Amino acid sequence: MIRTQIYLTDEQREELAVIAEHRGKKQSEVIREAIDGLIDRARRKRKKTALRDAAGIWKNRDDLPDFRTMRSEWDR
């Protein structure tokens, strides 16, 4: 692990202490869990954006083979 320093407001520090105590964890563990959640949400959003951007990219192309015909030949 890499040691990182951060600055918190008094309110953030107090709430973090309450959350950590309630969960029976160290404050650093709670911070890491929060960061993991943020990273996970960002990754999912990037994946959704990539899929949305890729949807239909071939729909107006006329230089592609007729896939329906190709598939019907495979089914025989």
C-alpha cells in the first residue's frame, strides 16, 4: 500500500470517526472502501458510455457483407 495524506474538514473527520466506530473498522479502512466504491462507479459509467457510443456504429455502412445471408448459410 502507498501512504497518502489528505485534508478533511472538521465535520468530515467527525463523521468518519462515527462511521468507523459504528462499523468496528479503522478510519483508513472506511476511506479505502469509499474510494473503492467511487472507482467502481466510475468504471461502470465508463463501460456504459463506451457501449452506448458503440451502439449502431455499423448501421449505415454499405460496405459490409449481408450478415443475414451468411447466418442462414451457417444454419444449414
